[in-house]
Amino acid sequence: MKLLTHIPAWLKNKYFIALGVFAAIMLFFDKNDVFTQSARNKQLKELQESKQYYSDRIASERKELEQLKSNPGTVEKYAREKYLMKRDNEDLFIIPESIDNEGDKKLAQ
């Protein structure tokens, strides 16, 4: 009983105890606790960034599609760059931009 005499009166208040229990339940034990909400906010931010990226990508693809529909020179350029097509009287040499170290080792052997 001496232990209870050292506790301040405001800690023994039933309203303070109820508030503390309620706060603990809301912060740690509820299905929408603080940690879950922060994870959801982080996921929402990532999804919004990816939405922006894909929206920009769609806009650039639509612009490229309009150019392909309207300009025959663009169609030839696109076919040469993307599908490595060539004319009948041309030779096509493909040069890689960078060679990794493993490729150098295999060539040396």
C-alpha cells in the first residue's frame, strides 16, 4: 500500500486512465493504427508518382503516334531505330554502346 501513496493524484484519476487506455488502443492495437497509416501514406505517395510517370509516358507515346501517322519520314526513322530495318542496298552494322567486364574476359580467352 505504500507504493500507491507515491503515485501522484492526477495519475490515479479515472479519466486520465481511460484516456491513456484509449490512446494505447488507437495507437497500437487498432486496425488503422499509426504505423499502418504511415505505411499507407507512403504507398499512396509511390502510387501517385507512378501514376504521374505513366501519364507522362502515355502523353509522349501519343505524340509519337501522331507523328508516325502524319509524317512518312518519321515512320522510316522509327523502323530503323526500333526494329533495325534497312534498305535493300545498305549494310547495317550494330555497335554496342558499352561492353561489360565479363564480355572482355570472354573475348580475351
